[in-house]
Amino acid sequence: MELSNKQLLTEEFYKNIGMLFYAIAASDKVVQAEEIKTLKELVQKKWVPIDTLTDEYGTDEAFKIEMIFDWLEENSPEADWAFKEFKEYKKENEQLFTLQINQLIWETADAIAASFSGKNKSELIMLSKLKTLLTTGDNRNN
């Protein structure tokens, strides 16, 4: 799934995606090693290939997902705060959230939640909020 040049995703986009995935993993107050492993695998396999944007050091911008996730994990903000930050960003940047991107977000979030002993109640609630967010809004560009 490669994006056209006019759809190149920004560093800010990837940071907000990282916040969302942190919110999913931290929704039960504990980020498990399996959740981190799943995130890193999916960033490498699914997110890096979607565009060619790199930072000034030649690192693919998709790795910002991992960087913000790691930073948030170290600083332990509330999962709800991180989710609200993502929600606000999405509302302001609906044009970036195509059907393809929303599908990739959902697959990644679902895999993170399922990676440690299946999905618990907190994760199911967060996934439900995400599903609603991804299926509403401006879908004209999908």
C-alpha cells in the first residue's frame, strides 16, 4: 500500500499514531512486552512501506510511531489523554485518514490489544472508541 506523493504523511501524523497505539496498550494501565514487540513488528512490516518520507538522518518517519510510544511508556501519561490527543489530531486532519490508513490503524491497534492474553475489558472499550472514531468523520477521500 504505497501512497501517492500528495498524500505523504508527516512526522506529526506518525507521532499521533504512536499516541493512539500507546493508548491501546496502556488502556489497562500496563504496557506488556508482547504489546511492544507487536508494535515494532507491525511498524517495520506495515507502516514503513506505505511512504518514502524520511527525517534529516534518513530514518523512515514511520519509526516516529515507536519513538513516541517509547517516550509515552517511560513517562506514563493516562491512556485516555493519549487517545484524546489522537482524536483531536484526526479531527483536524481528516484528509489523511483514508480508508487504507484507517484499515491499517485498526489492524495494528487490534493486534496490539490481542498480543498479550487476548483483549481485556479496558482494551475492548478503547478499541470500541477507536472503531467509532475511524468509521465516522469525513470519509469523502476514501
